Amino acid sequence: MRLIVENLACRRSGRRIFSGLGFTLEAGEALTVTGRNGAGKSSLLAMLAGRLKPDAGAIRVEETGEATLTECLHVVGHRDGLKGALTAEENLTFARDILGAPTASPCEAMAAMGLAHALNLPVGYLSAGQRRRVALARLLVCRRPLWLLDEPTAALDTASQGVLAGLMARHRAEGGLVVAATHMPIGLDHARELRIGLPAATEDAAEAEAWA
């Protein structure tokens, strides 16, 4: 799979957040998106996910057969997107059934995240870090080549951050792509960086810079 972003611009509430943003990701590559709060990191992920329409530019994928972009991606947002009254198993079963192409059972996914003991507990009973690990376990219950991760290490302890780094490395080794918005290193070795942000001098200008 190849992800191509060309001359992307974002406007929210009438204000330009960024413009002229572009990059290409090949199979096995990763991109970290950095910038201060409000720079547009989450907005960029929302555009890639099809939840927000760009003000200008284009997003496309190649070498995916007949699959559309939204059929090729997993999203783990800054909110966990879990139903607190349902068990972890029920949340993951729902995600697997909706997304299709199952690759692991909820039990296997929870075990990989070190949470096998919490499989049948309502998610609302879990700590913030445990809920985050359940949300990340969705990445494992079905195969999708593009992972969009918004602050994926939020609330995770050091050991869990290491588990996530291993999952991302394996995903890339299998030809997957990762785009992660983050304020800190998250264990994405040899990742490219895309820095977006508003210059301090004016709120009406925006810049975007990417490098290998």
C-alpha cells in the first residue's frame, strides 16, 4: 500500500490551520506528526480517516485493489472509543465484526496487551491505562494496513509503551504503515517526521515541514 498526500490544507472555524502539506508513505514506513497543541495534528488524522474534509489538496492510496482508504485503516484516537458498560471482549468482538478480516480473537488480542485477566470485565471498571490498552488491542483483531494513532502512548506505563513499540515494528515489517500524532518519542524507529505549527508572529499564517 502507498499513501499519498498532496498540497493539503485545513481550515477550522474560518481559520487556516495549515496548508501546502504533502508526503508519501510506502509500505513499511512510518510518520510521526509533531507540533504544539492546536497545530492541526488531530485534524490531519481526521482528514486521513475521512472524518474531516480538506480545505484543499488530495489524499489517495495506491496498490490496495478495490479497497477504499477508509477500508484500509485503523484509527485509535485520543479518546478510546469504548463502551464502558460492555466488557473488553464485547468491545473487541464488536470492532472485529464491524471491521472484518479478523486476524486474532479478543482473547488473543488482550493477551498480547497483557490484559488477559481483564477480558470479561466491563471497560468502565478499568484504569485509564488499561482502557488505552483495550483500544490498542483493536489493532490486532483484524488486519488493516494503515494505522492512524493519536497520542497512542497516553496513559500507558513504560512496559505497555514497549509492547506498543513492538506491535508497530511487527506491523511495519509486514508491510503496514503507521501515522502517529505525538508530543514524545513512541518507539517508531527510523520514522520520518512531519512538523506542523502556527508561527508565533501571526495566527493567519501556517507552515508545514517534512523530512526523512
